[in-house]
Amino acid sequence: MSTHDARLDRLAEVAVRVGLGLRPGQELVMTAPLDALPLARRITAQAYKAGASVVTTLLADDQATLARFEHGHDEAFDHAAGWLYEGMANAYRGGAARLAIAGDDPSLLAGQDPDKVARANRARSKAYMPALEQIANFSTNWTIVSAATPAWARTVFPDLPEDQAVVRLWDAIFSASRVDGPDPVGAWEAHNRALSDRTAYLNARRYAALHFRGPGTDLTVGLADDHEWCGGATTAKNGIVCNANIPTEEVFTTPHRLRVQGHVSATKPLSYQGTLIDGIAVRFEEGRIVEARARTGGDVLAKVIDTDEGARRLGEVALVPASSPISASGLLFCNTLYDENAASHIALGQAYSKCFRDGGAGLTELDLIARGANRSLIHIDWMIGSAEVDVDGVTPEGRPEPLMRRGEWVD
């Protein structure tokens, strides 16, 4: 087996070459937890090797975040650094690529006042919206990769000493990110071809809706008019081919914000901004959540769906086989990037304008809304698929066709 440093170098290369497709002369804006600095440094080196003009890295510190909640004045939780996020949005408008390293402590804010957490998240979401629009619309090339931080590793492997937990989590990340083999870039090219074949089939079928059935779930997700399925590599509006998620196993599209009906139960916990929300169960009427509960973290969930009107509606639906490599690992990562690629999922909030015919080219905000796209300050994925869930595609004439049985594709 390759050394840890060699695999870390390959992950950095995949992040830059496959995830971003970084072009010579392009700037890069990177965000990362402080504990991910070794990977951030390697990505910086790979970016400069690829011809980056400037790499700017913003580091987040969990202890500094906690200090805010422990010592900050009450009025501080309605404030966010808008100047920072506007600067990031300006960078993306100017052609900069975006890379995020995920690895936050899933339970960082579990013991904090949920009202303060909700207010801080809302303030950040509002301030971040100009940058989120650039990302959600694929105006520039972007990607997310992960680093095995100690706090995250302790959550995934609570029975192991911290040093062993970190090693185990790194092994899982390297495997899921396809960097264990001799040719990671080639492995990604083959994987992208398989995902492209799946999206081509779904786009040819032109389903009007998806119907999910399983324990606690009977949900019909109407699809947006002129929707388009995407998956794997995608071409951003600046013409650069990128893989937004490393790893990825999903094919996804845009639901119609008014055409979701029924009830659904989450099949995995949702880790959101330092809170673990488990046992989510909601009911939709005419596209809107009208009932919501959770075994744990329900107070945070309630505040999340009250963020704005769009937070109660869907912005994404994705299909993932239950046998995906991430699911086969048997691990609960408590990290959306990984857990969403272990199961079919839906996302509350902002829709991707990319998921329309011709990549949404030329569509205005009003055009997108007319086709059913949702708009919100948030975009939060949570998992609804498993080996007990069946999925049908529903034709425009209302005829169901089997797409997945017991979580696996029907071929």
C-alpha cells in the first residue's frame, strides 16, 4: 500500500485536476478547517503546478467558533462577515475557482443554544447568498474534498483511540476518493463515463416525477419542467469541466418546488452546522413541508426550515445505489458529502440552475422560477434511500416504471 503522504499527494492532484479542472492563470479560493492544513498545502502546491495565478486559503478554527457561542453578546448572532462573502462572490464573478475542504466536527455546536445557532446560520446564509448563487449556478468551476480531522474521526470511530481513528478515516477517504490505485485520474475518467451513461438514460426517459416507497416513506417528487439530469463531471458556465464532489456516486436533478407530495423518513442522520439531526420525518403538501419532526436535533431542524419560504421546499433530488462504495464501507460518516453518496437523497432549499436543458443557458431567474426551480438561502442534503427503498420513474402520462428496487438500479 502507498504511504500516507503519497496518497495525500494523489488526493491533492485529484482535487485540482479532476475536481477543479484548474486552468493556467486561474485564481483559486480555498476554505479549510485548521486541522486540514497538510492537505490544503498540498492542494496549493498542485494548483501552482497546474498554473494557478494566486491561491488564497481561508482557515476555520473550531475553538474560535465555540468561543463566539460561549462569550459572544446576544446581538452578535444576527451578524455575519458580509464583506468576506461579497469578496468571495466577486472572486468567482472574476473567474476564480472554488475549493472547499470539509472535515468539521459534526457535533461542535450540539451543546449550544439552538436559537443562537439558528440565528448565526441564518445571518451567514444571507451574507453568503451572493457567493452561493455563483456556486449553485455553476458560474465557475468548484469542488469539495475532505480531510480526516481528529474531531470528525472521533465521531466516526468513537471506540478507537484518536490516532487510530484518524488513520481509519483517512483510509476511508482515500478509498472513496479513488486515489488508492495506480492511476486515480484514469479511475475518475471511467467513473465519470458510467455516471454520464446513467444521466443520458434518465434524460432520454423525460420522467415527470419520481416515486419513493419504503419504511416511513411514500413520496412523489415532481420534476421541474425542462429539467436535466446531471452526475459526475459537469461543464461550468466558464467552459471548464469539473467534478463538484470528490467523492460522488449520485445522479441528480431539479424537482418542481410545487409538485412534491407525501411523507418521507430519513435513512441516515443529518450533520448540519455542528448539530446531528437524527430520525427526520416530514410530510409535504403541494411542494411544501407542512409537518416535520426528528428524534434528536428537532429544534434545529425546525429553525432550519423556517429560514425562508424556500427552505420548506426541495431544490434537488438525487439517486444513488445502496451498493455504492461509500455505503458498502458500512460507515456512518456524519458528513453530508459522504453520507449523501451512500444513499438517494433530497435537498431542501436552493436549486441548481445547471439542471435544466442546455445547462440552463440563457435562463433568467424568472425563467427558472417559471419552470419550477426553488430559491432559498440554504441548500441542505439529507438521505432518504436504502436497501429497503424502491424508486419508480413516473412518465408524463402517469405510468410508473421501475428505476430502483431495494436500492439498486433496475437495468
